[in-house]
Amino acid sequence: MTTATRRRARFHELEILSVRPLTADSIEVTFGVPPELADDYAYLPGQYVALRANVDGHEVRRSYSICRPPQPGSISVGIKRDLGGLFSVWAHENLRAGVRLEVMSPEGGFTSKLPDLAHAHLVGIAAGSGITPLMALAAHVLASSDTARFSLIYTNRATQDVMFLEELADLKDRYPARLALHHVLSREQRAAPLLSGRIDATRLETILDTLVRPETVTEWFLCGPFELVALCRETLQARGVPASDIRFELFTTDADSPRTDRGRPVQTREGEPTVQIEFTLDGLSSRVESPVAANEAILDAALRVRGDVPFACAGGVCGTCRARLVSGSVRMTENYALEPDELERGYVLTCQSHPTSGRIVVDYDG
């Protein structure tokens, strides 16, 4: 597996083929992909799409991982209802077969960097809805090579909260010798004490000593809340696992307050210091002035003159708003999406980048 050629993320309206319950508060939504859009929606296991809808009078975007390995004609995501979540609650109440929804073309680097999966051992550690990209990864890896192995540590509160429970069992039945599946339940007693309780530092160390020994692993995939992902990354690196062998993806809860002020009007007072922001998108150059006092992120300023500037989560997690910094300097507030080599090549997350020089030039096409 190799990374997909990066392309410009675009939205297309797709029709929902089916909506299938997974648990009491999660669903799998499958969209049909017409032949003429097949290339736009080609993806690698582990990538995500953003969904866009008008909810309560506001445009809302949410990113969801693709939960099925690549297959022609369709693309599926898992959506978990978050308590108080604006988009996820709307999706559970309104999405059904036949509804058309705007779906962004696939993005993301939560994919295997291995050129060959033969004899590889990949390990995934997931919590809750963090299982969605790992479902696609595990199924693809096991089907692609007769000698590849996949180990999955999946933590939930109880059995009733496990997304894709039957699919995981079917995958285990299909590859009994090459898939190691370990359910860790924090509020339900299991036969093995190690698999009962929250994954904390002590439990993780024991898991790495007994269930998944790091020296046998080729590549790691971590997906879940920040605390779990950070714990796993720090523990693995302390055990000598190179950072380049660890892929991670954070999920943000839909219960977070939506940003509805993107592209908002900004007034510049006469004589007030401003930053000149220039950007290239789809071969077209645009320019916008941003008051220094406003401390705008590049994305916010760019959206005031170009509504098609790409973004999805706007929280430094997904990387959709990535652009190459051609000139000037910025301060990035958060970065959970860009790899070290991307940073070295000058890429920034425009949703998190605040100008620290008087002129900024970025290239979304670069």
C-alpha cells in the first residue's frame, strides 16, 4: 500500500443507498458513487470523507472515516450519535435511502506506508467510533496478502457499544490465524482481567508485554480520543518504536460547538495595521487584507473572498485545509494532521495558521 496522489478535495452530491443501524447510537451510511465520479472517490483504506449539510440554518461539515475497503460503486461511513451533537443527531434523524447529501472526495494520511504487505504485522488500537478506519484497514490488509497479520485492540464501555461487532466476528472467522482481536471493555467484566477496565498506562504496558509485542510489529495505527492516542504514542516511543512507524488519527466529538463565523465580515479601520494574504486555488490567485488585531487564521480570511477554499474539521485534525507556505511566516496553533516531512516541505494547516509577518502567500494547489 502507498499513499494516494493528493488531489483537490471537492464536494459532490451523492445519493444514500442504505442506512444500517450498528448500535443503539451508531449507523453505517452507504453512498452510491456513479461511474463518472469513480476516480474522484477512489480511496485508500484509512481515509475519510467530509459530509456537508445545512443544519438549523448553518452550513455544517463533519469528517467521517470510510469503514469499508475500496469497492466500486459505493462508499460507506460510520456515524455515531454524540450527546448534544449538532450534525450527528441531525444525521440519525434525517438520513435514509434516497436522500442526497454533499460528500467530499476522500482525504487523509491514516494509511499504510508499506510498499508490500507480505509478512507484515499491522496493529490497530481504537476506542469507540475510532474503529471505522481500522475496519477498512484490517479487511484490506488481510485480503491483500496471505502472509500479512493484523492485531486489533478495541476498547468500549460494554458489548452493546461495540460498532461493527458482527463484522469483526466475521473477519475473525475468515482469518482465524492472521487476525488477533481483543475487545477491552471498561464497564463490563470479561473472563480475562487484562481485558476488563479502562486502558491506562499500566494496562497498556501489560498489553504490550503479553498480547502485542512491539518488536513483532511493522506498523501501528491509533485512532480515538486525544488522551488514549497520546498515551499509546508516548508508550510506544518510550519502547523504541520509531515515530515513522506510528500512524494516528484523532476523532473530535460532534458535541463541540460548531464554528458558524467562518468567512465572517471583518471591518478594517483607516490606518489600522493589516496583513496581506495571497493564495492560489485551482490555478486562480486571490488576495485579502486581514486586520492584525483580528488575529484571523488564514482559512477564515480566505473564505471571505473564496467560498470554495477547502476545509472540513477546522480543528487541526483532518488536514483538508493543508497548503504550502510560499512566503511569509505563521504560527500554527494546533497540528494533528501534518507529518514531519510535510512540515519540512513548508506545508501548514490554514485553519490553525495565524500570520506573523506582514505578507503571507500560500498555495493550496502545491
